[in-house]
Amino acid sequence: MPIIRGLLVFDPLSHLLSPMPALGVNIDHVATVRQARRTNEPDPAWAAMLSQLGGADCITLHLREDRRHIQDRDLHVMRETVTVKLNLELACEPDVLDLACRLRPDQVTLVPERREEITTEGGLDVAGQRDRVARAIDLLRGAGISVSLFLDPIAEQIEAADGLGVDAIELHTGRYAHATGKAAQQAEELLTLATVGAQVRQLGMTLHAGHGLTYHNVRPVAALEGMAELNIGHSIVARALMVGFQQAVREMKQLVT
Ligand code: PXP
């Protein structure tokens, strides 16, 4: 029973109904530094270990087709060493899907990939490629892997994902993140994330979000109703260079919970 305190309604059970989002730490850019010299340091598996000690609930890595940062070896090592949820970002391509089915991360997030992009620039076009995405989902689910789709916060894309058997949708927060310094535009993008996020949950899928989130802009996204997982990479790795991984993750964790 909610307790009325002044004008605020305080429900002591509310935290049970809307749990705090899990923090997924994307360690790709540790591998970016290593690949700059094609050497063996810094090791993303070490960063994953420190992230866990700092409170990460999930370790995320993107095995790109061009292997520009994470290598197959990293996935093998982290499958053995990561004790929290392991989330692997992949394109709908046969070779990486096959590898995922063999190594069985806890979750695969399907993303689009373009070789010339600096990072994943848009969401997956599930509305335009429903059959191809459906085949990838069936393959992964058949291997017992939970599947998330990285989608732009557009109602048509969420509708297209309905019925494919995905467990979660990760909403692309890039437009919200890039509106930094433009308060009205940022508020509008946040409203879009809230509206589309509600649609995701109404359709019975779990709500995730990520891309471009930083120590400065993460809080309103973390506070969205039903937000279950945030995946954050660049900002955490950048801070980790200055303060260390454990500290950087701990600071982000405090902001999102
Ligand atoms: N989520 C997905 C699906 C991504 O592709 C990325 C970038 O690799 C992220 C989250 C993390 O984005 P950022 O590095 O901007 O925090």
C-alpha cells in the first residue's frame, strides 16, 4: 500500500517492481588500443575483470566482421573468464553467428555493420530485412542464446520485431546523446525513448538502451520506466584511461542505480 508523504506518493515496494538497470560495460576500445600496434596489450579480458570488480553486471563486446578491435581469441578467453552476463554484439552474418552458436555467450545483440563506419551508426533495419533477421534469431535461440536487437527508437521497427521471439530490444540512444547542449531537442529525444520504450515493454520484450551515453547524459535514460540494461563503452573506457577501470565503472554504476 503506497504511503502518502506530502504531495509525493512513496511506495516502499516500488523498487521491486521497477528494478535498477544493469550496467553493461563495452570493452571494445581496449582492443582498439591494442590493435593500433597489433600487439598483446592492453588485454580486454583484463579490463573485463576489472569492470566486474567495479560492479559491471554485464560485459559487452562486438566481434566485427573486419575484426578491427575484438578478436576471436578475446571471445574465447572471456567466455571462460567472465562470470557476469556476457553480451556479444554481432551482425547477421553466417561466420560470426556460427561462432556465437559454438561459444554460447549469454546474450547476442544483433547490430548492423558497415565497414566504413567509425562505430555502429544506426539501428538494425528489422522492418526491411525481417526474414534475414528472423533466420539469425532462430539460429541463436536454437543454441540457447538470449537475443536482443539494436533498433532505432522508431515504432515501425519495434512492430517489425514483434513475433520474432526476441527477448529484448536495445534502443539506440545516439540521437538523444548527440542533442547534448540543446535542451529542447534532448527532451524531445528522451520522450521518444520513453514512448518507444513503453511500446517495447507492452509487446513483452525487455528494454535495453545504449550508444553515446556518458557520465553527463546517462541519468535520464537510466530512469526511464522499465529500463533493464544499459550498454556503455567509449565514455567508460575514456575515463578508465585517467582513473582506472574499476573506478570508472564504479562511478558509472553509481549514476545508473
Ligand atoms: N550498444 C551497441 C549496440 C553498440 O554497438 C555500441 C557501440 O559499440 C554501444 C552500445 C556502446 O556505445 P558507446 O561506445 O557510444 O557507449
